[in-house]
Amino acid sequence: MGSLSMTKPAFSLSCFCMLLLSYATVMNPVSALEKCDFPAIVNFGDSNSDTGGLAAAFSWTTPPNGENYFHMPAGRLSDGRLMIDFIAASFGHPFLSAYLNSLGSNFSHGANFATSASTITPPLSIIPLGSFSPFFLDVQYLQFRQFKNRSQIIKKTGAIYKDLLPDEDYFGKALYTFDIGQNDLGQGFFGDMSLEEVNASVPDIVSWFSSNVENIYNLGARSFWIHNTGPIGCLPYILASFPLTTAQKDSAGCAKPYNEVAKYFNYKLKEAIVHLRKILPLAAITYVDVYSVKYSLFTEPQKHGFELPLVACCGFGGRYNYGGGGCGSNVTVNGSEIFVGSCKQPSIRVVWDGIHYTEAANKFVYNKIATGAFSDPPIPLKMACHKK
Ligand SMILES: *[C@@H]1O[C@H](CO)[C@@H](O)[C@H](O)[C@H]1NC(C)=O
Ligand SMILES: *[C@@H]1O[C@H](CO)[C@@H](O)[C@H](O)[C@H]1NC(C)=O
Ligand SMILES: *[C@@H]1O[C@H](CO)[C@@H](O)[C@H](O)[C@H]1NC(C)=O
Ligand SMILES: *[C@@H]1O[C@H](CO)[C@@H](O)[C@H](O)[C@H]1NC(C)=O
Ligand SMILES: *[C@@H]1O[C@H](CO)[C@@H](O)[C@H](O)[C@H]1NC(C)=O
């Protein structure tokens, strides 16, 4: 009796569940996918995702960088966290240590090979004498290759290294994230190239990018989360550096010709990713349209709770608060020296120092992209190990 009366509801319950499941599968295939277990994150990129690489290699970041979250300079060019910090935290992982940081780093859940001022293609001039990072994407790949190999040799020696380095199987299961390209465009714009020449170099830049993705895949990487490049023409470092006619600005005040080149880069990047999916059959590659989310902060700032999107929060000079003295420097005004610090309300500002975004903007972009609404295929961050 008892067992019979138990069977019936259990049966109808499982029917109901199956109905729900198939409904979910038809209506929204993504929701039927399992969350991915990403035990580690491996990141490649530039200042958009540098958690201390360039700072460790040259000189540590200075105040007011970091002041609103870390309460001290934290190797990042922002007042607080970057998108990659929100990504790491969303998986319950600590913030990624920079591969180049030999002080206090913990790589148990991944490593960050990004450095500020990094390009995809070989830089034309390098820090400290020139302007760009020596650790361009090819070098970041070489460092990753070495990390993958030597971390395992060192981990086996035990002691503290056991807890500081990733497990061997993490490399196949990790999420590989990318945010790079902005400085290849910037290098062209600020070099002696015309806009048309920079635009014409885009296919070459993207092909260097693809080769690195292929190389990283060949070392066993399977899940890729690739950000496209942002609207560079909305940033003070472009707006304050190049003369623009009114006709060259869009309704938000951004520099259209510079954004056009960024959009062409993104178009070629997306095309390259379609090809990579064909030649790397075991890879799940998600293209993430960061451009659109960042751009919405310039076109509809009030709607998202922001103001003065074209004006640097930390800076000095001119209508973009940029060019008269860098964030964190001292400038002499009317005979007295003043420190170029943060604006009063960085939490409602988009651009931090004229080139980089505030923590508030980074968090906004992270929240939007994590849902999958800006991904191709439309897969949320937590499911980026799935191909479709
Ligand atoms: C890893 O390092 C060992 C020891 O140096 C070397 O024999 C091996 O070829 C390396 N493997 C790769 C994939 O680089
Ligand atoms: C490294 O980080 C992991 C994860 O947060 C933690 O469990 C481990 O104790 C840390 N290792 C050391 C030596 O601090
Ligand atoms: C960039 O090049 C592409 C392909 O030749 C072209 O369609 C596009 O109009 C160019 N854009 C700019 C801003 O020069
Ligand atoms: C700026 O000025 C302050 C006070 O005079 C000084 O302590 C600081 O070292 C200066 N900073 C730079 C970057 O020169
Ligand atoms: C410097 O002096 C000018 C002229 O008196 C004044 O308009 C300006 O506000 C002063 N700048 C600062 C930062 O105090």
C-alpha cells in the first residue's frame, strides 16, 4: 500500500520535471547546460586586465590608483577592481596574481599574463625608454608555456609550493580569457600612421592574435572567453590628443573615425574566431562584445547611473580633464603645486584616468557580459566551457 501510494506521485513528479526540462531546452538551450567547473583562470591582455604585471616589472602603481577598493595602489590602473577581478571572484577564486609579480603571488587558481601597455603585435618602442610593454602577446604565450611546465616541476617539490601552484589538470579545465588589441590601435594612432593605415593593419594584428590562440590551444587550453576592443574614440586620451571636427563626433561626443577602426578590428576578430572554431575542434570559444556595453556608458550614462562620461575622473586640463598632468602626478597651477587626484564621486564616473575605466564602469560591464547577452554564442560566463 505504502509503496504504491509513493510510486504514483514520484512518477508524476519525474514526468513534470522532464516536461520542464524539455521546455527549458526548447525555449532556452543555454539554461539546460551545466555550469562549468573552472578551477583556474588564465588571462592574457593589456591594462584592461593587468592585476600588477607591468607594475611588478617596472614601478609599482601610485596613488590614487586603487584607493576606492584596495585602499592602496594595487598594480591596477583604476580606482579599484577590473573586469578580470569580478570574473575571478564570480568563480569563488582569489584575484589573479600577475605572473611577473614575484612578491606574495599565489597561482593556485590561475595566473595573469596581461601587462599594461601590451600589444598583440611586436611593439615599436618599449618601456622604459619607449611607450609599450615588452610583454606583448607572443611573450605572454611564452611565459604561459613556461608556467605550465615549470609550475608542475616545482609543485612536486611540495612544501609551500603545493598550495601556491595549480594542479596539473587545471590547465585543461581552466577558462582562458583575453582582452587585448587597444594598444595596437593606439600605437598606430600615436605613431606616424594615418587612420587608414592603422585600419589597413587590422587584419595583420588579428592574425597575430589567432596564432597565439592556436598555440595556447595546442598546450591543452579548451575554454576561451575573448573580449573585443572597446570604443577607443570615446576615451580622453584620443579626444584630447587629436583635432576633430564636429562632423567627426557622434551624438555622444566620441571620435567616430577612431571608433570605426575599433569596430573594424572587432569585425575581423569575430571573423577570425569563426575560423578558429573550425580548426580547433575541441575548443569552446566565446566572443564577448565589450564594445557595445562600454559604448552604452557614453551614449546613455544617466540611464546607467553615470555622469560626465567623456571627462577623466583623475586628471588635469582641458574639457576632458586630460593632458595637463597625469593622474597621480603633481602640477604647478598659479604658482602652487597641486596633486592630481581622484574626482569626488568615482562611483558615478566612467573613465578613471583618461585611458582606463573606473571600478564602477568595470563592474557595470562585467555584470552585463557575465549574463551571456553580449556573447557569441550567447553563453553566460559560467557556461563558457560549452560550445553552443
Ligand atoms: C618541460 O620541461 C622539461 C624539463 O625541462 C622538458 O624536458 C620538456 O620538454 C618541457 N615540456 C614542454 C612542453 O615544454
Ligand atoms: C593560495 O590560495 C589558495 C586559494 O585561495 C589558498 O587555499 C592557499 O592557502 C593559498 N596558499 C598560500 C600559501 O597562501
Ligand atoms: C577599414 O577597412 C575596411 C576594409 O577595407 C573598410 O571596409 C573600412 O571602411 C575601413 N574603415 C576605415 C575607418 O578606414
Ligand atoms: C607631489 O607632491 C607631494 C607634496 O609636495 C610630494 O610628497 C609627492 O612626492 C609629489 N609626487 C610626485 C609624483 O612628484
Ligand atoms: C588659477 O588662476 C586663475 C586666474 O586667477 C583662476 O581662474 C583659476 O581658477 C586658478 N586655478 C586654480 C586651479 O586655482
